[in-house]
Amino acid sequence: MKTIKNPPIKEWTSICKRATFDQGNLEKKVITILEDVKQNKNEALIRYTELFDRVELSSVEVTNEEIALAKTLVSEELQEAIQLAKSNIGMFHASQKEQETKVETTRGITCWRKSVAIDKVGLYIPGGTAPLFSTILMLGIPAKIAGCKEIVLCTPPNVKGEIDPAILYTASLVGVTKIFKVGGAQAIAAMAYGTETVPKVYKILGPGNQYVTKAKELVQQDGVAIDMPAGPSEVLVIADETSNPGFIAADLLSQAEHGEDSQVVLVGTDESVIEQVNNELKLQLNLLDRKEIAEKALGNSFSVVLNSKEQCIEFSNVYAPEHLIIASLEPFNYIEGITNAGSVFLGNYSCESAGDYASGTNHTLPTNGCAKNYSGVSLDSFVKKITFQEVTQQGILNIGNAIELMAEAEGLQAHKNAVTIRLKEINNV
């Protein structure tokens, strides 16, 4: 990791820019896939699965027998770990339920808002180099708590045409209703437009590669909601003289091993701590099975030395990290100024892995600077808010004249008349 010492504030924005790639060619390829699946449905899914995943399937739907077999292949220890995580994630997301509050804005006028579950949601779970069954917990649990009636899951198969047993076990545990062996942009197309077997959903959630992300962006233009724009994983660590360099190196590597395009950033005021972290990185990197992936990610990453704690926070806000770790014995001294971050981890023992798996918070978070204007997945991601109002005779008498004046000023006579006709009827009684 390269180290940047005391960069001027005017250079921070350019330093924080993520790597970019050619979007034009990518978009053309994804549009072709979307249109193919829209027209040819299951036949296109099977064809793309053979092309991209190198396996020929007769059907893309996972059977009950496959799910039952998967449950026998997941160790009891892993099942217990998944159930512990499910309990914590469920508790945290259940706490996000809102109380329905009625407000009398004017005498005779009552307004309130109600959360209603999105009927059909689609979850995308990447396969690739790691079976992310933890993401099923993060998406399936709040979907179930919200009351979604249909929860569809798509994930790519391996070369044997199988889904990792842990994915099938977790999906069954959280109440996923249908599972399909489909990955990539074609999976997003299937859930967006529907096929002979894959139901059309109203919202698609979950991370993926650049093809999946571009497909989500494009189907959104066709009226299918998505959770958020998502790119490669990232973490920013703020360190001080009370940090543990070994812990920090482990946290940076835990994010770097996600993918070659991941990015990790270390920010601090003590240059000696940064040097110690770099030494630890070299030692710990050699112990990783995914060493080559993490090593390439570190090549995209950097450290920054700044003059003060306040500058560290300011720099972090410009970067707007997916994950922010305050590696300090006194982390609460830092949090006052935090405005842009997906999820924040406080103190030397709050490793980012805790949030990835079992602490209870959601790990589906905005990346690529989108933490400036997006939240991570929560219970709210699976509901829509409907407002209600009741206007009584007394209420329309109280605000009717104001409505008439405003409607007339905007030149909307019918709007005005909708009030006037009611006021006349009341006054004639």
C-alpha cells in the first residue's frame, strides 16, 4: 500500500476517486442479455448458464429434494453459527418496526403513515469465488420480518450444476420461497421480467459484479426497484496511537480478500502506526488462502497521514466508506463528526467481520461513495410507506378556504371546485 503524507484538502476528492472502467461496452452487453431473457425466458437462462457457468441444466429451479439433501451436508457447528447470526440479525431488524402514529394537524384532520410490505422481492446472492450465504441472512431475515409474501432467490450454480449446501440451508432457514440456479445479469433480468418459472418481483436486492450492478441499474428504468448502486467492497480505518496494528492489518486484509477490485484505506496521524500496520500486512498476507486476490486489492489501496483527528474524520467523510472502523481505545471521541459511512465499527475489538456475519447490523451497504446519499439495507428496504388522512366536516371548514385560494392561484379550477362543492353542501345543512 502506498502512503500519502499530508495531502492538501483540494486533492482529497481526487485521492478518494475509485477505479473506473469502460461502461459503454458493458452496458451494450447487459442490454443484450436483458432483452434476450425478456423474449426467450427460461431458454435464455439455460443458454447463458451453459455459456457463463459451464454447466448444462434441464431446469433452473432448485427442488425440495436438493434442499433436504443440503441440510444434511451442513455441519452441526456451522448450522449453530448460522442460527446465532440469525437470532442477532432478527433482533436488530425487528427493533426497526415503526409505531403507527396518528397526528391531528388541524382540528378535524387526522394524518398517519403505515408501513406495508413489498409483496414480491428478489434476492441476488453471488457465487463466484465465495458462497455468500451470510448475505441471505442479511436480506431474507428483514424480508420475512417485513411480511413479504414471496421471496425469490437467484444464485449461480457450480460446474456440477449444484448450489453450495450452506446457501440452500440458509435460504430454507430464513423462509425463502423459491430458489433458482441463475447468476449474473440474466438472473436480474429473470426477476425483473419473469419467466415460465421465475416470478416477476417488485424489488431486487443484493450485491454482485459489474454485470449484475449494471443490470440492476437498467431494470430500474423499467420500473423495478433496487436496493442501491453497489460496487466493489471497501473499508476505511482511522488509527491513532492507541490502535493495535495487528488488528488493523487483519481488518484491511479481511476486506481485501473479497476481490481484486476491493479497496482498503488506512488514515491516521501517527506515521509509526501506519508503518507497523504495513509490516503486519506483509506477515499476515502470506497466511491467506486468497493471498493473490488480497495482494492485488492492496495494489489499489493506500494510507494517508494527516495532522489531526478532525482531519481524519473530514477525509473519511469525503471518501464515504462502505465500512468505517475507528481503531482506538476512545472511539467515541471521533464519532461526532461522522456524516458519510455505510456502517461504523467502534473500538479495537469491533472488527468488520462482526458486521459481516453475526453482530446484528446489515452488511448490504452502499459503496463507491454512495454512503453520501444512500443507507444500507434495513427493514425499510422491504416496505413502502402509505400515508392516510381523514378530513371531517370540521376539518374541511378549517382549511377549505386556504385550499381554494392556493388552487386558484395555481390556475387549477377543478381543484378549487372539489373543496367549494363540499363547503356549499355543509353550509346548506
